[in-house]
Amino acid sequence: MASSLPGYVKSSIPNPRSNRAPWYKNTFPSYAGIFLWVAFYVEIAVPTITLADPGVCLLGLVVAGLLCFALYYYVPGMLGMQTGRTLYIVGTSTFGSTGGYFMPGLLMGLLQLGWFAVSTYFATDYIMNGLHDQSKALFTVIALIWAYGLAWVAIKGIRYVARIAQFLNWVPLIMIIIVFWANKGGIAHFKPEHHDPVAGFLEVLTFVIGFFATAGAAGTDFGMNNRNRRDIALGGLTGITAAIIVAGGLPLLSVAGHIGKAGGAPNYEYQAAISAVGGLAPIMFFLFAIASIAPTCFCTFIASNSFATMIPRVPRSVSTVIGVTVGVLLAITGVAQNLVTFFTIVGASFGPICGAMAADYLLAGKKWSGPRKGINWAGYVAWAVGFVVGILNYIPGVPASWIKGDRPAVLFSFVVGFVIYWVMAQAGLRPALVPLDQLKGEEAAA
């Protein structure tokens, strides 16, 4: 019965077709903005071109971009387009109407706090670089102002941020082109410290897919604003695949070129490549920070929506302030600085979610089957095993041969999630469906 559904499912109303827009007005700029955010490429060279030459790493970006589109984004995007509903609602098929509270509901909100911490840390760090000041006290003050100020903006004026974001995307794009041009002369002279092209290629996949995993699942929310399958495909191929190649490739080449020109002890961080532009460098650091305003606000807004939807008894303002406080503490203490570890955890968390959703989509005939009663243990078991596979490298006592074979772990976590869900579903280990006609506004989405 529909009356037995949780309130967040019963109150869901699909986005009507009349509110949809072409891919170049929503999906493309939104996803491109994610990859043009400095947090994506600030350390992309550290685990990659140290092992393989730039050509191998660029090939890795192409493959990673196609995998992100095909495995992590396409099914959530199609489900959002078909139903007009958010990830929180669509996820009730894979995880159950009760199970959806945590997965993907609260989990998405918690991981967005991690992204908020990352954004706050790197925006503050770039401001400090622009000021030529490394004072811990000043870093703390700037981080606090940035975090709480933009949290307020995210809650009160997110619609204005969304409009500005369409123009802010051009700022980092222009800057990474300038940085590339300033360093291109040294690319031919670059040699990786270690010659292990396979490891370098796999590191590219790990880094990119780990970064993208939550955004891939959020394709449901982007897809609900698209009109048809063509919008889903074009928006994804341009905003994800092409953006990964450009926003990942130019900074990789810039760092390689800077090292090739400078010689001496190599510095694989993107800040070093920025310094090659000379007098413009301080201004560019500030501009990169300004371009981080939209991602910071969006992270806060998504987390706030998650907590308000799943924990409605706690006022939105209270849950948002608590979350922001946790995030800013992670930024100030430097915990948010370790991007590779964070991306690995993100990929391990949402890789199996995307895998289970893909299996559920195919089993339902390439459509949304509707909410399932209670907890869908097929989804939870698929997630749990896939998550373990994704973080195998961080579990004490695991044999080194297992860890070496589990590369890239973020991709295997998706595969494991898909396979386990499929097997459990075929074995009949899923709860009964709630009829779609019992959902509010289902006619509008059909």
C-alpha cells in the first residue's frame, strides 16, 4: 500500500516534461563545471605521470571518460529522465523504500560533506598562495569565512549560484589553457621517474573514476531535467567524457612541461605549473579560488537536501551548520588534502551503488521498476561486498597479491556490485514492488 511508504517517497513529485530543457543548458555545463573545478586536477599528476609518460596518461583519460559515461552516469541519467524523480526516490528500487534512507540518501549527504571539505581546503590554499602567506592562523580565518559564508549562500541563494556557474566555467578553462601554453615547451623533455606504464594507466582510471563516482549517481538529478535519451547521451559525452580529457589532459601536460623545463627535483603539483606564468600567477590563484565558489555551494546544497529529506525532524539550518562545521574542521586540519585516498573511498562507496542500479535497470527492462518494500538486501549486500573490494588496499592483513590484482579497485567495486545484485535478484532475494500507480504524480512523468 502507498500509505506504508515513508514520507519522503510519498511526497515526491516528478519533474514534468514541460520543465525539461536541452542538454547544453543543464547536463553539459553542470558536469563540465565539476571537472573544471581545481580539486579535480590539482594533484592529478602526482600518482600518474610519475609512473608513465603523458601519452599513456592521456589514453587513460580517454578510457576513464568513456567508463564514467557508460558505467557510472548513463543508467542513473536515464532513470532520472524516464521518471522525472531524484536519486533518493529512484534508489528505492535498488535499496528499498526503508533502505533508501541511508543508501543512497544519507550516504550522499555525508560524502558531500567530504567534497565540501576538499573545496574549502583547496580554495583557501589557493587564496593563501595568491597572498604569498602560509600562516596557519590566517588559513583558519579564511577557511571559516569561506565555509560558513558560502553555506549561507547555498541555502538562501542557490538559484543565483546556478546561473553564475554557467559563466564561471569559462574562468578555469581559460586559465588552464594559459598555464598549458606557458609550459608546453618542456613537454618533450619530460621523463617519468619510474617506468611503469601499466601502473600509471591504472592510476589514471582510479583517480578519475573515484572523483566522478558520486557525480555519476547524481546523474539521476541531472537526467530529470533532460527531455530524452539524446539529451542524456550528448550531455554526458560532452560534459563528462570530453571534459575529463580537456580538464585532466591540459593540467597533466602543464605539469609535465614545467618539470621538463625546470629540471632538478620534480614538483608534480599543479601550483608549480601555475607559477610559470610569472606575474599573472597571484591573480590566477585568486581566480581559481573564485571558480570554486559554485562547487562549494552545490556540495553544501546537496548535503543540506539529503539531511532535510532523510532527517526531517532536525531543522535544515541546524543539520547544515553541523555538517559545515565538520567539513571546515577537516579542511583546517588538512585531512581534506589527501585527495587520492578520498577519491578511493568515494569510488568504493558509490561504485557498487552504480553497479547495483545498473543491474536493477537491466532486470526491469531498461526502466525503473518502482520502490520496493522495506530493505532490499540484494542492494545492500552488493554495496557492502563492492565497498570492501574498493578499499582492499586499506584493510590490514590483506595479501599484497590480492591488492595488486584489485586494480583499479574503483572499477572492480562497480563490477562486484553489479554481479552480486544480479545474482541475488535472479535468486528471488528482493522484496515485493510497490505498484507505480500508487506514487504521487506518476502520470506526469510517464
